[in-house]
Amino acid sequence: MLKNTLLVTGTAGFIGSACARLLMDEYDFHLVSLDALTYAGHLSTLLPIMDNPRHTFVHGDIADTALVTRLLDEHRPRAILNFAAESHVDRSILGPETFVQTNVVGTLRLLECARAYWNGMDEADKAAFRYLQVSTDEVYGTLKPEDPAFTEDTPYAPNSPYAASKAAADHLVRAWHETYGMPVLTTHCGNNYGPWQFPEKLIPLVITQALAGGDLPIYGDGMQVRDWIYMEDHVRGILAVLEKGRVGERYNIGGFGETFNLNIVHTICDTLDSIKPRSDGQSYRTQIRFVKDRPGHDRRYAISPAKTSGELGWSPRESVATGLRKTIEWYVANGEWVKQVKDKGFRDWLEAQYAQRMAHGKGLAASSAQASGSSAG
Ligand code: NAD
Ligand code: DAU
């Protein structure tokens, strides 16, 4: 007999933790959360729900078949939501192998555990069970300015090692439905932002670098377009797909947030100028630096959530203007968390990643170490 329990993976990361917190705050599910606590996983993101009796956290790898099998047998979840992944495009360029290990092999192992578990169920439970794969819009490749937004019928054309590994995982999920009849769902989303995001991604990197008095690195001309969505809107979309999505289908989740990178960075600088002005009276915009572009950099993403909205009645609550403001305020108020996660490993990464991009060849490490959480204002 299935229980009102979800097994959610990647819950110490940015979006997985948002899902875990929302599940505890607004739903009555029991939650078993599984995370390998890589550099991107921080238990602090789960602190608000660590003592909740409906939540069990397990430190482990999705590729650990024995562990996942035990968790499924013990907890009898009615669904598995797979957020666990290596998620940063720049890291996939410097070291693709871990991306294949977690995103492809990890997904394969999780699917195989789910299949064995599902095969052992009676017909009613088999029909009720769901495996949901959290994917990305990057599997669709890049768009020209005049192209229509990605739909669920857009052919796959991944350009980065990260996107290729996510696409491979999606293909496995699809095949497990077509071949074995597994009740799967797949969601695709654009660029997420919000509180608790590890500061390697554009928005938290720029906010935290700005406050630390460091460089704000813009790849190329900064005129790339991303389709931004507040992470809680993404999570609510995933939960709508879980509850009401048609088995075997893919659903796009988008926030109507198409924006040039440079505009995002300008908005962050201008907002900080008004809520936490620099002590020298200058604008944070003076910290912007144009740096060498990312290889294979996708020019534009835009994702149409028409199917998800039309079929499931989901729509985003936040605009980029409201969500970004909330996010900036959160980082200004949570310097301690930023200090905690910007450990030596992260400073080494900044050095390695940005040394090759910056004209002075020194990376961003000096600036983040210099203030390490202290404010320029
Ligand atoms: P994240 O990097 O912040 O978190 C990933 C989490 O997965 C970390 O807590 C990490 O410890 C955990 N993890 C990594 N390898 C693991 C393994 N082998 N076993 C168990 N746990 C492991 O990522 P995120 O931004 O929260 O993204 C979550 C998911 O959403 C990913 O699948 C990503 O591809 C997808 N996604 C992200 C975005 C985005 O903008 N961030 C957009 C669309 C889709
Ligand atoms: O589209 C969904 C994807 O969005 C997710 O699947 C990925 O997990 C997530 O990391 C994100 O990928 P991006 O590569 O778009 O995100 P990132 O924050 O790394 O970069 C956003 C844009 O900003 C991109 O055009 C590159 C640019 N950029 C990024 C960094 C880190 C810069 O100009 N400077 C930077 O220092």
C-alpha cells in the first residue's frame, strides 16, 4: 500500500530545498529527502523544516541502488521527484564527467530502483505511482531573436555538456515509459532565481559580488536572453504536474521573464543603489566588467508554459520585477548564509573559473575574500 509520502532528491540544493520547504508549509505529505551534499548542497537550506516530524532527511547518492531500494521499501512513497543533478553550465565545461555520472547514471539507477519498486505493486498502486523528472529548457538548445518560444514539441538540441547530460536523462525517462510502461512525467523550466541560491549562478553571484565590492562579470556583450522564473513558481508548477499531469507527457514551466543579462545586472545594481548605497556614493554599476564569453554560449532561451497553464491551471505568481526585488532584499539580509557557503572550495572555483575570463587573469577570488560577506556600503 502506498503512503502519502514523496521521495524527493536534491533537497539540499536551491530548487529542491524550495520544494521541500513548500511541501512542509502548504501540503500534508510526508517527505523523505535524499541529497548527496555536494558543493551545491547545504543543509542550512533545510533548517526551517529539519525538525518537522513529517520530514526525514537522508544523506546519500541517487546512484546508490541499495540505499534507494531500502528507502522505497521502508517509506512506500507514492511518487519520486528527481531534482538531484550537477546544475552549473560553467562547471560542466571545465569537468563534464561528474555531470554524466550524476545526471545520466544517477537518473538511470533511480529509474531502475523505481521500476523494481513499481513492479512489486498491485494494479491500483501501479496506476497511482509517479516518477517525475525535473528537466530544463536548455535541452532545446538556443533561439534566434525572432524565433517563437520553446514548446514541448521543440526538438532537442543541447549545446553544453550540462544540457547534453540532462537531455540524456530525459531520453532515459521517456524510454522507461515507452518500454516498461512506467508512469513518468517530465518538466522543463527556464532560469530560476530566488533566496538560498548558491552564489555561482548569475543573479546571486552579482548580488553577492556587488555587496563584497568585487567585479560583476558579464560574459561577452551581455545581450544574451534568459527566461527567468522565481523558484517557488517553478516548484508550484512541478507540484501541479505531479497532481494533474498526464502520464508520459512533458510540461514546460515558464515565468514570462525574458530579459537580457545586462538588464538583470543593471536592475540589481540600481536596486542595491537604492536599498544599500555604497559608502563612496558611486553606483554598483561601476563594478561591472565585460569578460571573455562562455564557449558554446546559448544566445536566447524563451519557454512557453501554454500547455501547463491550459491543462493544469498553473500560472506564475511573481514577475521578474517583484521576484528580483525580494531576492535582492533576502541576500542583503542574509550575509551570514552567504559567508557560510562561500568556503575555500568556492573561492578556489571563482579563481579557476574567472582567471581565464578576466583581463587581469586573477579571477574574482580576491574581491570575495576581501570582504567575505562584509558590505561595500
Ligand atoms: P543545485 O545545484 O542548487 O542543487 C543540486 C542538489 O543536488 C544539491 O543539493 C546536490 O548536493 C544534490 N546532488 C548532486 N548530485 C547528487 C547525487 N548524485 N545524489 C543526490 N544528490 C545529489 O541545483 P538546482 O538549481 O536546485 O537544480 C535542481 C534541478 O532543477 C536540477 O535537476 C536542474 O537541472 C533543474 N533545473 C534547474 C534550473 C535552474 O535555473 N537552477 C532550471 C531548470 C531546471
Ligand atoms: O535555463 C535553465 C538553466 O538555467 C538551468 O538548467 C541551469 O541549471 C542553470 O544553471 C541556468 O543555466 P544558465 O547557464 O543560463 O545560468 P547561469 O546563471 O550560469 O547564467 C545565466 C546567464 O548569465 C548566461 O547567459 C551566462 C551569463 N553569466 C553567467 C555567469 C555565472 C554571465 O554573464 N556572467 C557570469 O558570471
